[in-house]
Amino acid sequence: MNAIADNPLFGHDRLPAFDRVTAEHVEPAIRALLPKMASDLAELEKTIAPTWAGSIPRLTALGEAIGYAWSVINHLMGVRNSPELRAAHQAVQQDVVTAFMSLGQSVPIYRAMVALRDGGEWTKLDETQRRIVTANIRAAEHSGVGLTGAARERFQAIELELADLSTRFSNHLLDATKAFALELTDPADVAGLPVSAKRSAAHAAARATNREPAAEAAERGPWRVTLDGPSYIPFMEHATRRDLREQLYRGFVTRASAGELNNQPLIDRILTLRTEKAGLLGFTSFAELSLAAKMAPSVTSVEQLLGELRTAALPKSRGELDELTTFARARSRDAALTLTHWDIGFWAERMREERYSFTDEELRPYFALPRVLDGMFATAKRLFGISVRAADGEAPVWHADVRFFRIANEAGKDIAAFFLDPYSRPADKRGGAWMDNALDRKRLVDGSWRLPVAYLVCNQSAPVGGIPPETGTPSLMTFREVETLFHEFGHGLQHMLTTIDHLEAAGINNVEWDAVELPSQFMENWCYHAPTVLGSPAQPGLARHWQTGETLPRALFDKLIAARTYRAGSMTARQVYMSTLDLELHHRYVPGGPESVIEFQRRIAASGTVIPPLPEDRFLCGFSHIFAGGYAAGYYSYKWAEVLSADAFGAFEDAGLDNQAAVEQTGRRFRDTVLALGGSRHPLEVFRQFRGREPSPRALLRHTGLAS
């Protein structure tokens, strides 16, 4: 095989050749790119000039090819994981990390950036260019460019080990999630489960034994219940067998905490290394290092926000638990019943059903994925003037489930595209939902534009009976899954609707981490907008019965709206607890000190939760956001950006949600600021351009029912 010409991981100005990429392509691709990057770096260090043209474009081009190949490999690690791919990834990971460290720690490049910032050309650069240069200087400093001798060598060793630990953490969690299952055969074991959940569990049991499920399997079994979200959540909310709920819950909170898959030693080591890394760079904690590149000005400012939310949420959360306990005791006829972790979801769902007179199962038939997509795309057209069309077959995909779409502007010109991988695949796909870059917007040498392309990945219930759904029942979504789809589409829109010419700040590039959730959380609000969900003369609704075509009844939608703030105190308190735990671990926890990380978690939980964790709770062993993702000392970003997103939606409320012209006008302004400007401006300035003022938390407190 010709390592360059025949390898589908090459060609960073086009879409990845997913239909041809296998694990055997990984190492040859990276081994061929590494020497080229090293020689290009050596040449750049000799010839770099302290000017924009002589530095930034050349610097970006230097790492683009290997960065593209590595991003494809990491994407496949998340959506098509296999032992072969893991081995190939591990074989080259340290070399890739070392190569990018060499780039980040290049003293000649750093000096050229500083000279550009301090030189006469600085005043000639526009604001976008200045932010890019400033970000490069900061990134170099955080990469240890100022370190020498033993300190530099130690920093490099830390970075290599952290990369390895992150990958191992993620693999352990995926394997531990796959390894646990309840194998059930008695119909009493699945009593209370909705038909859709029993059907999915029966199909999971059939897949586990490589057989086709019998037509009556949903009712007769066997059934397989796993720790994967679409299986775990319905069981915890509906199964009447309390002992089985307990068994499943204990399995969930102890994932990856024992044996060969134990993540606790990895956590201890990760926190130790992060603390040491921060110290080498002159910071007193990893949290301070993390926030140095974020929107929040300091750890204190984050603590202040979390404190305000905790003060509002905890008393309400305690009241909600008392209310739920009273309800559960009455319905169970057990006056001594004390609710614990595996009871909350079950009884909360019963109370919600009684209070608002609807169930998730009633809603599912109205939220078939094809219809939800049509409604979501219609909303994007109404708000932002774009058109989305299916383009399946026009790009290679990594799995038969994956769809491909193109986006056109108001003139009908293609401006972007995205992949959608919607369904759960526990065997080789990690849980959760995310958006990532496939290609960034970039001007090519011939003057044309490389269009941005995004990956949108979810983990909702798959169609039953076959894919495509025409051969069976389509994916019937829970309302939360609808919100998640809108959320990831919001991330994708910021990546795809950018108008910035410089790749380094286009889309989500160069956006402060605690602001990236603004567009995604903003889009969730439209799931509660009647014309979006039920339809209007201007657009079809996204909620129609998949068989009859009947629109979701208005009375049912009104109940959905009424339930929006149901147990909002408990949900907010949980997010604040997780954010606080993350921040404290990276700011005040002493790795290797007298207090273990689990003891530290319990202490934080004592003041931040209504029901303390179980003694054997090892939630941290599955907290991949902060130990295998980009949210270390940044999990607070969800709440920080939620302030921005709620206030941004408030602009539409102020304009009048029933005023079509006003909604469109406000939507275009949101597109031309938040979605278009990307990382070219500070997020606060972008928000001011859209909203006309500083952000306020009032809208968030009102939307969550924590204030009137």
C-alpha cells in the first residue's frame, strides 16, 4: 500500500473516506505524516516572520494534515470502537502528542507571535486576527514554551501520560458499560415497562445471542436490560421490581470501579498530574489554568454563580423530595417508605403522570425521528433562512445508520453539510451525545471555499424491525431525546453557519469553552414553542403521529409545557453539584493527601445533594466529561452558558413568539452574531451585539421555575 496515495485517512480538504477506513490504515497514515510535520516545523522555525502572512497561515497549514487524520481516528474511536482500532490508536498516540507538543513548545514560533503582538503591524490587524494571535501566544505558554531543562522534560512526560490515561479511562467505561446486563426471563421482571422498552429489551436479548427475536418476544421475553441510556432510563422510571431497579442502579454508579477496568487509580493519577502541570506553568491549581482560557474571569466568579444557583435550587429540591415521599407513601400504601436513589426516577415518573396526565409512552408515537428532523429543519429555515436537504449516498459513512445532509443559504447555494449518527450501539459506540468538526470552513488555494462539515452524534432508541424505518417502526423518540437532537444541532449550526474567513476562528474554533453551549442550549427552547411542535401556517410541526399523521393534541402539548419546570430544583441542584465537584477537585483537592477522592466526593455531596451517595458510589469512575473529555474544571460551562442561552431566547420572547416577522428578524440577528462570528470576538461582545446589553440570569431562573 502506498502510505500516501492509497490511505483513506489522507486528503484533509475533503470528507473522510469512512467506507474504506480500517484499523490497519491508522499507523501507516500517522507514520507517514509525522516526518513531514517535523521537517515542516524545522523549516518554519528558520523562516517564520513576525507578520500575519509570515506566521499564522503557515502555522495552521503545518499541523492541518495530521490534525485531520488524528481527528478522524478519534471520531472512529467514539462511534466504531474495536480492539484493533484501540491497538492502532495506542501504537501512535504518544508520537502524535509529542509532535504537537514540539509545535506548541516551539520557541522561535512563540517569539515571532510575541514580536507580532508587540510590533508595528499589530495596529493593522483586525480584531479577529488579534484574537487568533493572542490565543496562539496563550496556547504556547500553556503548552510549556517557557519551560527549560528538567521542567520542560517533566511537562512533556505529563502530557504524554495524561493522553494515555484519558484514552484508557474512556475505554474502561465503554467496556464496563457493555459488560453489565440484567438477563430477564420472567414477565414479572419487566412489569411496568412500556411496550417500546420491552420490545427494545427483547431485541437486545436476541442480538446478544445472534438470533432474530420472535414476534411475541416483547411480551414473552427473554429481555436484556443494560446500562446504556435508552435501556437504563426506561427501566429506572417504569419497572415495578424495586429490587431489580436497585441492582441496575448499583451497577450504574459502580461502573469501571473494579478489576482490570477500575478507573479510580486513573482518576488519582490524572488529578495528580494536572496539579503538577498547573504548578509547572505557574498556576496554583488546574482550575486556574483551565479558566485562564475561558469566558469566566476567575474561579471566584464561577463559585459565585454556582452558589447563587445552589441557594435557589437546594431548598426547592428538599421540598420536592418531601412532596415525592408523601406521594409515594400514599400510592404504595407504605407509610414508612423512605425513598432512595433507585426510587426517585420511578416515583417521580408516577407523580408526573398523575399530575400532568401524560406519559412518555403517549408522546413517543408523535416524535418519530423523520418527522422531528423535518420540523427541526423547518425551524432552522424560519429562524436562520437556511434549507437542509438529505444527501444520503453523497458521502461515505461509518455505519448504515448514519445519514448525510447538506445546508443551503437563502440563495440556494450550499454552505455546509453534516453527518447524523442518531442511534445507540452499545457494542462499539460510546454513550452520550456530541458534535464535532469533520471539516472547518477554509479558503482554498484556488480561491474557492472548503465548506464546513459537522458530526452530530446521539444515542437514542433505534428503529424496531429494520433500518431504514420503512421496513419496521421508526425511531420513536422520548421528548428528552428530541431536546438532545435540537441541542446537538445547535452546536452544529455554530460550526456550519460561520462567516469568518480565518479558519483559526471560524465556527467553534477559538470560542471560549464556557460559551460553546450557548447555541445548543438556545435551540432546546424551540421544543417548547407551539408553532414549532404543533405547526403553523408558516411551517409544519415536528410532532405528528407516525401512523395516523395526527398532530400532537394541543391539550397534551400544554401538559408538556406545564411539566417543563417539574422537579426543576432537583435537576438544577444535581447540575450544580456536579459542577462544584469538578471545580473543587481541580482547585482544592490535594491528590495523594489524607482524603481520598471518593471521601472528597462524599464531603462535597454532603452540602450539595439532598440524598447522599451510596457508600459504594463510584460515580467519578464514569465522569468522562472531566476525565476523558474537554470539561476538566469546566463542567460549570453548562450552567454558565445556560444563563446566556436563556437570555438569548428572551430576546425572541421580548419580540413576540407569535409574531412571525419579529421572530424571523430576531433569528437573522442571532445567525449573524452568535452563529456567524464564532471565535472572532469575545463571547461577551458577541452577546452584546445580539442582545444589546450584558447577559442577565433572570431569564434562566424564570425558565427553570426558580423565580417568577
